[in-house]
Amino acid sequence: MLTIPGNTRIFICNYPLSMRKSFEGLSVTVEDLFPGELFSGSFFIFLNRQKNHMKVLFWDNDGFIILYKRLEKGTFSWKWNDITILDRRTFLMLLEGIHPKRLERRYSR
């Protein structure tokens, strides 16, 4: 299970990216898209064109970490021109394959 502190900012790249990129390539992309955020401890999410591979890059005080998830079936539910900053809940739902915009309240008050 991935534990994410509540104050962590989570950014998503709004266009498909080659999953061949590693630390250096992803770092350059982050600096281009989100200047000044690379060493902030934020999470940066990248999806491939088919939306079945995801890489997450973040700085952990003494080095970069890349998380890589490949789906065996289906795709990640994400539209390319959606928002670029996610909250922790939306990110975890995306990882689990839940489409955050299709959620409805089960109960009303």
C-alpha cells in the first residue's frame, strides 16, 4: 500500500508520454511542465498513450523514486485535458481503476 502524506501535491501530465523515459527524461519533463516543483516532494504522474501504463516520479529527500504500474486488463480512467493537480483521494482512485468523475453520493442528507 502506498502511503501519501496529506499535504503532498500530485500533478499529472496532460499528454501521453513514452514509458521508455527514466529518471533524467521524466525530470526534464517535470521541469518543463511544473517549473520549480521537481524537488518539492510532489508526485508527478505520467501515462502512456494507451493509458495502461503509469509512472510516478517523486523526490524523497536524498534521491528520486519511480513507481511503475502496468495494467494487465483495462485502462486508467483519465481524459487528457483534465485538471493537472489531483488530490490524494483522486490519485488513489485512479490507481485502483475507479473513475473519480463517475462517483455519486449513495446517501443524501
